[in-house]
Amino acid sequence: MTTKQEDLELKQKIELAKEKELEKADSHYTATNIQVLEGLEAVRKRPGMYIATTSAAGLHHLVWEIVDNSIDEALAGYCDTIQVMVNPGNTITVIDNGRGIPVDIVAKTGTSAVETVYTILHAGGKFGEGGGYKVSGGLHGVGASVVNALSEWLEVRVHRDGGDYLLRFENGGHPVGHLTRLGDAEGTGTKVTFKPDPTIFTETTEFNYETIRDRLRQMAFLNGGVKIVVSDLRGETPISETFLYQGGIKEYVEYINKNKMPIFPEIIYCEGRDEGVFAEVALQYNDGYSANVYSFCNNIHTHEGGTHEEGFRMAVTRVINNYARANKFIKENEENLTSDDAREGLTAIISVKHPNPQYEGQTKTKLGNSEVRKIVSGVVGDQLERFLLENPRIARIIMDKVVLAANAREAARNARENIRRKGALDITTLPGKLADCSSKDAARCELYIVEGNSAGGSAKNGRDRETQAILPLRGKILNVEKAQLKRIFANAEIGNMITAIGGGIMPEFDVNKIRYHKIVIMTDADVDGSHIRILLLTFFFRYMRPLIESGYVYIAQPPLYKVEYRSKQYYCYNDEQLEVLKSKLNLPPQYPFQRYKGLGEMDAQQLWETTMDPKGRKMLKVTMEDAIEADAVFTDLMGDSVDPRKEFIAKNAKFVKNLDI
Ligand code: 28F
């Protein structure tokens, strides 16, 4: 029996215990909260550790990271539509119709799953137990919390369990209260809006719509059946584009070959799953000479290739040789076809989804997992062989093509030998037109390829002789897309470039031998200048691709206008700058200014000051971020259809994205 007194004491004890529990929970919460903020603070202190760069590329990484979460939800089978909007003020909104981030409390952190995912580093890592795994690459898979840490503010809105939930973060990831249920909602999904922190992204906080659109188009190709709607709402007339490819990478190959000449209409497709790895390949041959094989792991472009590409190459070479021998396309006494022969004119996409990818290489874009080689080689080996057996008519077209390639390889080798003998590939005899620099340290050296002899003269006189070399080009260079290899090697302007740069040409191009780490294309700001620039870029893309991949190719930015005011000279590089300058100096609307029609109008001193002096110049870096897109563009321009070329030249080279100062 207990007395009333004892009863009361017990009650008090229970209350006390409860309070202690609460305190414990609270202090636990406070402790984790502090850790959380320390984690996000670490991201803000050293953003480079998490997103590699805080330049324009890093800014765009934020978008990829949020979109990756939607893609993962789609790959798990719960989402089929993703919307991405670039809003006025350069904020980004991403919406998906997945299950919605869970809203209940996570035991470990004591807060909602939404808050956990957005405040704990790597929290979003593994997806639910339903067999799905986080497959999208992300920025090395660092998670949404990094985006939050690097945002001035970020809002997550979730529709789930019949509710409409909101959580807002400010100042680099500090939650404003906790997840709040605003009311009822039908359906499910997640919506995230964020504004990148300008104190982190000091270079630029302006999103490039083309960059976002191109990457999301690629995402739509790589994840067939997922609808991605991209909009730019910043301008006066909003832009919106929808990407939905039921055929996935098959449609990707079709897209790349769109302006080339496929030699048969079918896209060959192989797929398989083994050891938890999903591998798929789509391919088609066109009548061109280059190989366009692009590989991906978990939606990341593996620029440096890796085991999936090796497996693919092995299988294609093996199957083609076997078929060619069995069907007497090559005779018994003849050599095997090389893998280069088998890939001439080949467009292919290799895409693997791997639960535990290992990346290697200088830029960590080379797939290292060794089991993948066998998996891809097996899938392609079996299914390509079968395709050839079942489609003898197409098999014959392919065989004719690869045998022709083998013969042409022989002819090209002779042609190359010829120029080598003539000295064009021999870097000891530099072209007479080249005004070389005195330094031999390639990392410091720059080669200016300049349109026209008169501008070439100014550049020679204005340059820094120690580090800047000048190669003037006379008139237009050969259109390498259309020309035969033999003619390309025989062309004097091209020969000069090959010799000056010093790395040879593909397939033997050696980026370690090049004599300059900056190749700067300097042409007039008119249609002819654009054309020459594009011809040069086509040449580099086809014959010195590693130059672009390594980020060694630049485009000079000469000013468009000069304004003289109170015996001072001001240069403007675009119309906007001119307007700003006019209003800054309070100039009347009719105040005269000089419009530069060509580089030749500048004297040596002006050219140096405005365009060549490393201290003040602006240059555009040519990137291979989307080599595939670039390839489609080059073909557009240089291929047989004339209209897209004209249109494109008028619009300028759009794959030139990154501003490098
Ligand atoms: C606009 C950005 O972030 N979409 C997302 C989901 C769905 C789930 C999830 C996300 C659970 C515990 C990690 C739902 N139901 N779009 C998005 N959609 N995250 S992110 O779960 C996160 C995990 O911690 C989800 C059942 N399982 C998973």
C-alpha cells in the first residue's frame, strides 16, 4: 500500500526524470546542432574542398547537386518529372514529383529528415532500403547540405502525407525555426529554391542558361523516360524547354549523329546487369573519320575514360575482327583491324550505373573499378555479335567501312611520314612566320594565333617577348571537317600551327610535348573573324583534342569601342560597358567614340594594353565541359548543311562559356 505522500513523491520523481530526459534530449539536440553548424561552417571556410572551385563552374555545381537528388528519386522509380528554373535575381528552383523528402524526426539528429538532409554533410548519401542506391554523381556526392552551406538562403518545400511543409535556411545553412506544416496538400514532391552566397561566389553569381540547359539535356538522355523542363525566367520573354527521351542513350547517339551521315539507320543497343552494375551502350557508324565515344558513370562524363571504355573497345575490336575473318572481309594472311579502325566514324555512348564507383586520373574522371571492364566487354561482345549475325546487310556496311579505315590508316601514315620528312612535324625547324618567345617553359608560354598580317605585326611589336609568341595567319584556314587527311597535312597554315605547338596531331598528339600552355586565338570581331575562329577550333577539336580538354585554348577579347575623354582613353568590350561608361562620365548621347572594326586598327601599344597584357586582359577559356555538345555544334557548322552554319556564326561560338581573367 502506498500513502498519498508516497504517491506524490513518485509523481514528482517521474516528472523530474521526464524533465531530465527532456534536458538530455535538448542538450543532445543542441550538441548536434552545434556540430551541424560547425560542419557547414567548414564548407564555407574551404568551399574548394567540396565543390572544387568557386568560379562559374562551382556555381553551377550547386544546381547539379540538387537536380541529382531528384534524378535519384526518379531512378528509384518514384518520380518522372523534374523542373528547373533560373529565376530573376539568379536564384534557382528545382521541383520534382517524387515521394517528397521524409518529414518525420530522425532519431539520431532529433530533427526532421528535411533538416537533416540539408544540414548534415553526406546525410543524403544512401537512399532507402528499397534496393536503390545513390547513383547520381553530384559534386563528388557531397549532398544538398553543401548547397545550403553556400547559399545566402534556401527553402525546402515538401508535399507528403497530405501535408505542405516548409523549412527555410539563412546565412549559409542556419535553419529559421523548424520544419513547419503550412496546410494540406495533394500529391507528393520536393521543391527547393536557393540563392548562392555572393560572398562565396565572388567571381560571378550569374547562371548561364546554356550551361544548365545542355547539362540537363544530357541528363535527360542518360536517364531515359525522365522529363526535365528547364526555364530561364530572367529575361523579358521567359524561355522554357522540355527534354524527354523515352529512348535514352539511343536517342543520344541519334542526336549526336543528327547532322552527320549515318551509314545505316539503326542504333545498335546493348544492355546488361551484373554484380549490381548496370551497363548500357548505344552505337551507330557515320561516314566521318573521327571516333566519338563518350562514357559515363552514374551520369558523370568520364572524360578520361576508364574500365568501361576499355571493355567497350576490346569487345568492339574483337567482335569486328571475328566477323571480318569469318566472312572473309580480311584474308587469312592479312593483319587484324586495329581498335582505331573499328572506331572510325563510330558514335557511341557508354553508360554504367555503379553503386561504388572509384574515380582515378588527373581530373578524377577515369573509372577505375576493374570488374566493369569484363561486364561491359561481356554485354557488348555478346549483343553486338548477335546483332551482326541477325543483320548481315548492316554488318556488310560496317565491314566495308572498317576495312576502308584500315587502308586509309596506311595512306595517312604515309602522308604523315611525308610531312615529317619535310619537317612540318619536326619542332626543331619552326615556321618562319612564327615570332617565338624566349622562354622555353611551356607553362609560362603563350602562342597568339592572329588573323591577318597587319594585326600580326602589331602583336609582334606589342607583346612580352619573353613569354608571348605570335603566329600570324594569312586568310582562312582549311575547313578540316570536309577535307581529306592528306590535304589537311599539306596545308601550310595548318602545318605552321602543328609545328609551332609542337605536340604533333591525333592520334599521336602528345599534350606533354606542347610548347605553350596558352594557345590564344585572336581574330577580328566580325563574321570573318568568327569564321576563322571556328575553323581553328574545329581543327583543335579534331586533331589536338587534349589541348581543349586540358584547358589550354583561349579566345582573346579585344575591345569593341574606344572613348576619349579629357585626354584619357577608355576601352569597352561590349555595348553594356559602353552605356555604363557614358553614364558614368556623364557624356551626352551624341559624344563620339571609336568602334574598332578589326585588330589592325589598334597600334602595338593599344593591342598590348587592351588585349594581351596579362594584368588587364580578358580571355575566354574554351572548355570541353560538354564535348559532345561541341561536337554536334562543329558538325552543324562544318557539315554539309549550310543554314545552321550561317545561323551559328551569327550567334557566336556558344561552347565558349567560362570567363577567364
Ligand atoms: C528538388 C530536389 O531533393 N528530392 C528528393 C527524396 C525522397 C526521399 C529522400 C529525397 C531518407 C533519410 C535520406 C522519400 N521516401 N529534390 C529532392 N526526394 N530524399 S530528396 O529520402 C532521403 C533519405 O535520409 C525518400 C522514402 N525514401 C526516400
